[in-house]
Amino acid sequence: MLQALIIFVAQLLFVPVLTLRTIMMVKGMKEKAAALGILEGIIYVVALGIVFSDLSNYLNMVAYALGFGIGVYIGQIIEQKLAIGYVSIEVNIMNRNDELTSRLRDEGFSVSASEVEGMHQARRYRLDCTARRDREDEFIQLVSQYEPNAFIISYEPRNFKGGYITKAMKKRKAKRDKREARVS
């Protein structure tokens, strides 16, 4: 019974670490991904070693599977809470809304506005915005206050070059580097 509990807890740790390692890898954070990979490997070997030491113990196998499934759920919750990275958001609205655009900019969101053509040559306005992922819900709520019928779509960009967000990222990196230099 103790072995099954150890396996279950190991899986509860393993899968969220696997999730975070994958995110770090996709986001290009090589060093963090490698460190998490080492931890992941240790947990994996320990849990599987216990399972394979007695293949007639079905309780260990069930603990492994349950821990894995619940670990996937926990990993997803952790990923959503961390919200690492940035999101590009397109907002399509019926009419030009300078008040909304100004408010978004005042709140620190980058906004580019353009007139676009919808179905049957209807004129629409599109806002192209970029934000940190942890501010996506805030952005959507803000837009919904001004434009309840807005069409909003978001996706994660892979790269940045130039623009408002790049400047903000450089400023944050410079501040972080200064703090780290003082600590050293």
C-alpha cells in the first residue's frame, strides 16, 4: 500500500513537471526546460522502478494511472495560473470606438486600429492588440464593457520584432538585470 501511495504522489509531481518542461521548451527557455527535464527523469525512473519491481501488483499500476490522470489536470491548472508568455488578440467591432481604444492604451495594452471590410462590403473596425497572457481575461472584460457584441479571437505569437511590446519587454529585462546585479 505504501508503494502505491509513493507511485501516486510521484505521478502527481511528474506530470505537472512534464507540463511545465514542455511549456518552457516551446517558449525557448532552454535552461529552465533542461532543469525540469532532470527532475522529470528522476521522478519517472523512481515511479516506474517501483511499478516494474512487481508487475503482479495491480494496485501499483492503478496508482500510476490515477496519479498520471490527476497530474494532467493539476498541470493544466498550474499552466493556466502561470500564463507564461504573450497573446495576440484581434477585436472586430461594428463602429470605430476611440473611447475603447484610448482606455485599452491607458491600461497598458498595445492597440493598432484599422478599418476592414466585412461581408457584403460592410465596414468594420479591427483592433490588433498584444498583451501578457496573464492579462488576457482583463482585456476581454474591458472590451466587453465597451463593445458587448465584439468578435474577439486570441492566439499565442511565436516571435516579436519591434513595436510597443518589444520595448516594454526590454525595459522589464533591464530592470530584472539591475535587480539581479544588486543581489549578486
